[in-house]
Amino acid sequence: MPDDSEIRIPQDDERIDVTDLKEVDYWTRWFGVSEARLRTAVASAGTHRDDLRIYLGLP
């Protein structure tokens, strides 16, 4: 049985589901941003990973 504290890799690694707290934890670590920053980015740029990377100014 998986440990609930493990970071779960999203089923869709191209889109961010901010309603899933495990995914939010994964993506905040992946992008290196706070949850608030991730949610602001999603609200502004949408849920597509590459759009968020550009919005956040990441390579």
C-alpha cells in the first residue's frame, strides 16, 4: 500500500489539476514555487505545463 506522504506523479503530466492536493504538491516541487504562486499561475496562464513554465519564467 502506498504511503500517503509520497509525492504522486500525475496521471497527465501535461496538465495541472489544482483540485488534487497531491498533484498541487507535486507541481509546486517540480516548478519550485509556492502553492499560492502555482494557483496564481494557473489562474493566469491555464493548466498546461508548458504554458505555466513560460509564465513562471522557467527554462
